Amino acid sequence: MMDWKSEWKSLSVIVAVFLASFYLPVGTGRFDGAVMESLHLVKWYAREHVILCLLPAFFIAGAIAVFISQAAVMKYLGAKANKVLAYGVASVSGSILAVCSCTVLPLFSGIYRMGAGLGPASAFLYSGPAINILAIILTARILGFQLGVARAVGAVLFSIIIGLLMALIFRKEEMEKAAVAAAMPETEPSRPLWKNAVFFGFMVAVLVFANWSGAETGGTWGAIFRYKWMITGVLSAALGVIFIVWLKMSWWKIALAAIPTAVSAFLIPNHPIVAFTVGIAGLSIVMNTEQGEPADWFSSTWSFAKQILPLLLFGVLVAGLLLGRPGQEGLIPSQWISGLVGGNSLWANLFASVVGAFMYFATLTEIPILQGLIGNGMGKGPALALLLAGPALSLPNMLVIKSVMGTKKTVVFVSLVIVMATISGLIFGAIAG
């Protein structure tokens, strides 16, 4: 006789899936449109962010795991590191990286796994996408000077306060982690610190220039932007030299990888993503056929990619289903959102923070979205709340954070961002009127 006491969970799942399938609202305009929106969003994400944003970020994260010693990470970002230095570096990193809430994840995962303290790592996780100089300039220009300044000040303070609170809340675990790390023997670095700094500097520069959107193309920046791919190519060539000279990779393999990349750039100049893809593929093949550090680097990079990428794509799919793309409808009508963020009430600020936290914003897309919402009656306080919660978090982002530092820490981190964004919105709304 079947023991149903031990099978009730399986039965509940089967019944739930059956009922969901039975009542699936296929054929209704809202549902069918939301499904198409989710597919459009994941297609757009795959085209615009995976190759240019995520793949370089995976390589940087893999390099952190291989080329940066745990002792060095603990010294500068560990639980017992100098607080001013650790939080200072973490809180302004976004002004250099200018990445979105998903691209920062491999970098965060890399430094956290290597022993960075929870506080500095959390500050970095928030600041990476939040403190984007170009986004802040455009916010001030398009949405108003007050909102731009409030966003800049709020983002820097947020990253430090959230990091300090995360370290305080989980201080027992952090001290245990620091004690274990302190007991580990220090290893001699394989190359001087300045060489690693130059190496990582070039990789970050490739990431930044390849993803420069050109939203601000006037004056000096506009002149530089017109040569962004030429600059990216020069930086990539410099990296090739570093691979040969410092990482001791076979020069002829690097040359074989560089030739099709250069040919692609020459034959298809209007689609530089093709040459970029060929270059990434060539580098991957070379690294996988080498021995020692290059092989370890590729293995670490692949480990990050297979852990993070499926979660991100699934999260983008769900976010598109619920909220749609900018200017389009998902399952949740945009009129509901517009109607709930007017004024400066606690509910309006909280709602804006929660929606911002779960919605996916690519870098700079939050500005036209907010422009439309403000035009439909959104209050200044909720606008700031969304700006402070939105770019730094998203549903895909949360899924990956959970896989890196666990459910408990993820819930606390997300809650801190939402609560602080809500409070900031209330204060700014009261001041700005």
C-alpha cells in the first residue's frame, strides 16, 4: 500500500503543474503578448549583452581567480582590511566599470570567492552598476539637475552603508571567514603587482570601450567615441602582447587567433561584434590548448559562465514576461505602475523601489523609462527610489547572487537596497517638493 505521507510533496507539485497547464490563458491578448515580450527581451539581451558585456566579464572574473592571490584580496578587501581603503575602492568602482546589474556579477563572484569581505564585496556589487558617470550626467541633463545630484550622492552613500550593514549583520560569519583565511599560508605571487594591475587594466578597458553606448556623443567624448572600436582593437592587441610576454602563451597560437579577428574587422567593418566574437572564440581555443596558468584561466572562466549565464537568461525571460520591454506591455499593465508612483507617499516610494529592484534595466535605459513615467505623473521621490534600486538590482541579478552567497544574504542585501531606496525617495520628495 502506497505511503502517501511520504509522497504528498510530489503529488502537490504534479497537481499544481496540471492546474497551471489546465488554466493556462493561451489565446488571450495580454498573455500571448507577454510571452512574445519575454522572448523579444531575451533575444535582445543575448544580442546586446552576452558577447560584449558578459563574456569579457567572465574572462576578467576567471583571471581574478587565477592571477590574484587570496592573500592579496584579503589584504585589500578582506574582513580585516583597512576599512577606508576597502570601502573607498569598492564604492567608486562603478565610475570606472560602467556595467549593468548582470555584467557586474562575474566580477563580484570572482572577488567574493577569493576571500573579499562581505561588506566590501556588497559595496562593489551595488556600486558597479549604480555609480555610472555617464548615467548620472544624463540623469541630470534629461531628468533635472536635482535628480542627477541626488542619484550621484545617494549611490555612493548607498554602496558604503549597505556594505557596512551587511558586514555588521553577518559579522560572526565574516570573522570566522577571516580567521580561516589568516591561518592559510601566504603564497608568493607569480608576477609583480604592477604587472597584474596593467593586465587587468587593459581587460577592463576593453570591456568599457566595447560597451560604450554613444549616448553622449558631443565634444571631446564624441570625437573619442568615433574611434571606440579602433581603440578597442589597439587594447586587444596590447593584451595579445601581454599574453605572450607575461603569460608565456605560444606566440604562433596568438597570431593564428589574431589573423581571423583582423580579417573579420576589415571585411565586416559595420558589424564589429563579429570581429569581437571571433577574437573571443580564438582566445578561448588558445587558452584551452595551453598548459599552466592559461589553461587554469580558461577553466575558471568556463566555471563562471556555466554557473551564471543560464540563471541570467532565465531571469531575463521571467522579467520580460512580467514587465515587458521598455515601452511595451508584460503581464503587469504599465498603467498600474504609472498610477501607483504618483506623489510622495510611503507606498509610492516603496512600490517604485520594489518594481525597480525586480525589473531589468540595461545601462542607461532607466532614463527614458523614467522620463515617460515622470511625464505620466510619477513623483520626484519615487523617481529617485527607482533610480537607486533599479540599475543595481534585477530578478536575473538576484538569482545569481543567491547562487554565490546564499539565500539569507541575498534576501538581506535586496531588502537593504529596497528599504534605503524607499527612505531616500521619501526624503528627496519632501525636499524637492
